[in-house]
Amino acid sequence: MSRTRHIRASRLATAGTAATAAVLLAAALSPAAHAENRPTRATAIENAASALEDHAAPLGLTSAQATTVRDVVVDKDGTQHVRYDRTYRQLPVLGGDFIVHLAPDGTYRGADRASKGTVSLASTAPGLSAPKAADLAVDDLRAENRGAKLKQVKAKPELIVDALHGAPRLAWRTIAVGLDSLGNPVARTVLTDARTGARIDAWDTIETAAGDGQSLYGGTVPLETTPSGSAYQLKDPTRGNTYTGDAENKTDLCIFGICFQRAPATLFTDADNHWGTGTTADRASAAVDAQYGTNETWDYYRYVHGRNGIAGDGKGSYNRVHYGSNYNNAFWDDSCFCMTYGDGDGTTFGPLVALDVAGHEMSHGVTSKTAALTYSGESGGLNEATSDIFGTLVEWYADNSADAGDYLIGEKIVRSGFGKAALRFMDKPSRDGSSADCWSSSVGNLDVHYSSGVANHFAYLLAEGSGAKTLNGVSYNSPTCNNSTVTGIGQDKLGKIWYRALTVYMTSSTKYAGARTATLNAAKDLYGAGSTEYNAVAAAWSAVNVN
């Protein structure tokens, strides 16, 4: 049975931990003479695996390497070609790919390699840091664009082995992206020697399917899409084929959490790969926000925490926008592995497709695949707070000047009729009129959207510290429940500590006392017992009465 949890008027929706239904997809071979006698993909992979064992030396394979199948081609006559990628001590090898060729009976015929020789390194520890590699790539991107004033510039380094440019060496492969003055996406891949910092190579990265969209809340944003004939689909092949569809203002047919019929998710398409107009008059504008939110959330988990997709399996989810009629809600549902967004009633909320809302909803999926915090009592408050924390960190990570990072939840979607500037306020949760600033024995009796305030308050204090300050133009004044003064350790360390606690130490029944223990264990693992970070975690929990 799947369960979907929603916001009540002023609350971001959630989703419960639920078993996902398995869907069996049938595939049929296209008609061809004697097709039933041709080797299958599985047979070709099996034959190639045997060939790798017998021909490891000429292929340069050693015990430190691993291979994965990228593609398989079986000719009409049964000849097989299996294409592999290679890793060395779990690092991708640029130039390590090769193709094994097999006769119709599976006999090894030979192989083509992208580069020759055996990959072997003295060490896989870089001398150049990832942030420095990112800076070098950004400099290269700016230089290539002749000093143009680029916006929303980001760089994402990945440690690899470069076997394509001479002798194998450790390298950073960094993709730097941004928008030019016209809002068009620019991108550059820069290869840097991870030992010396020397530039090895660089090339433009924009794919033919790179588009952009005019969003409702985030300005012009880059989008990766999928060509389809002469048009484009709002489906991202670089992020697990995550896509966005139109629910056509329909709703699901569900009784007691069991859905018999789902609202559609009619895939958005576009002729010129420039999506939306930035207004609600164009139905694609809300889709741009939803897809952009998905992208930033995916990237945050991938590049900050090393998580490949919400479930950690590289598979994408999907979005439904324009759900229902004047629907004041957004929610994640495990049973469809999807996010759903209403358009709002225009008085309380506008379309609920803001960036921190997307990060919030998708983080419910991460929680369901890790700690699976029970959605009631203090555990439920921690579940909600986890989504608020990561939704906020996604917003900061995106570094979008049109929707700058802050510690307000849902500030973009609220309207004047709501009577507040945001749904929730992490520096002082009670500003919403209902959330708890401090832990007490009665916190578990509150609605989970209100009991989450204790952890939200902790998170703000851990990142920014107590007292008055202004960040990105927003004023905060965070008190403590024990009249202490707390010094923050920054958003990055907050995220790393909370993520490790969630994925390694928290369980479905964790309460606030357990969360204190889990985050202290995480801080100890990451920074050491008695470290500044460890002591800051302890101080921030004590500041919200969790001792």
C-alpha cells in the first residue's frame, strides 16, 4: 500500500515510505529472417565476459580494474560487438573504453581499444584540490567566452584517470557551465593534471540537446533535453531520464492510499528547445521550474554527497505539473517515484514549483530509501526537517540570483493572502505561529510539520550560529533555548553531517535524542571526536534543549 502525504493549507507535502509497485515491461524482437537464432544481448555479454578472462593481458586488464558494458550490437548474421568502459581503482578511465568483437558462435575475433597500454598509478590521491580544479575550469570557461559576463557559473570536478593523452595519469575532469548575457547556456569540459595542476585539454560541452527555459521563479535556466525527430522532449538523459509532464489539471483516483488511476504526465515537447515564457499563460513555464528543481536537486546529491539519483541507483524520477484545480499542494509519492505540483489558488499560493519545494519533495524520496523515518511523532518531525534542511541547501547550492539562497521555506510560492512571508522560518520556527523552537516532552504530539521546527532551528544554528545577521539580503535573528551563544560551521558541513547521520545512523524510529547521537557520530566520523565541528553539533542541539 502506498501513502501520499500532503500539506494542509500552509504546509509542504510529503510522502511516506511505501513499497513501489513493480511494472513488467515486455519487449519483442523486430521481424527478421531467422531472428530467433541470433544471439541475444545477454548471450553476447556472456560471451564477451569469457573473452575478457581469456584475453585480459592484451586488453590491458588487471585486478585493479573493472569493466562495465556500455553498449551491445548484434549483427543480422549473429556477429557480436560489446563495448566496455573501464575503471581503475573505481575511478573512470578516460580512453579506457574498448570493443570486443565476437563471431556468431561467440568465438573471440579481436578488440579495438581507445588507448593502448596498461593503466597503473602509484597513487590515486590528488595533489590538486577539487575546489582549485573547479576554479581553473571556470577561468577557462570565461577565457573561452572572451571575458563575457557569465551568470550562474558552476563547476563540477570529477577525479578520473586520463589514459587518452599519453601515459596514464590522475586528472580532474571538470565541467564548467553558465549562462551568457543573453541567457544562453555555455559549457566547457576542462581536463587538469591532478598532481601538477597543468591543463591537459579542454573542449566545449554543449550538446545539441542543451536548451533553456524561462521559469516562473528562477529566471532563465539551462535545461538538458532529449531530441525527438524535429522537436525536443523535456527529458534529461544526463540525470537518469528524469522528465516533466502535464497532469492536465486532473487528479489521481485513490482510496485509502491505493491508487487505481493516476493523473497523466503528458511529456512536454518543444520545437526550438527554448521553453516557457516565465508567465503562467504558458503551461511550459511551470514545467521549466519543476525540471530545473529536479536538476539542481539531483546535482546537489550527486556532487556534494556522491549519491547517484534519489534512490542511489542512477534512475530518474518524474514530475507532474498542473495537477488538479487551484490545488494548494505539492507532494512526493514513493509508489510512482514522482513529484506532483499544483498550480495554487492564486490567493494563498502560486504554482508550487519553487526550487526549495522541489528539493524538499525529492528529499522525502532520499529519506524513504535510507533511514525511512516513520512519519509520526518526533520521527515524523525529523522526516519533515530533513526535507526542509536539504531543500534549503539545494537552494543555496543552485546559486541562482533570481532565487537566492535563504533559510525561508517556500517564500517564492506564497501570496499576500497567506499572511506570512514564507511557509517556515528556520532561524526561529515559531515565526510561522505553530512550529516549535525548542524541544519538550510534548513536541511529539504536534503535527510533524510543526515538530520539525526543533531540527530546523538546530540546523540553522549549526550552519549560521545564533543572534542577528543578514544573509543574501534577508534578516535573521536566531535565539537559543538555553541562552547560550552558538557559532556556526557553515552550510556545507551542516549538509555533510546531516546526510551521513541520515544514511548511516538514523533508523525509522529515531527521535530527537537519537538524532543528537546520530549527528555527533557523523561529526566524529567526518571531523574527529572533540573537533570544532563535533563540539558545534553538541552546542547546537543543547541550544534547542536536546541534551
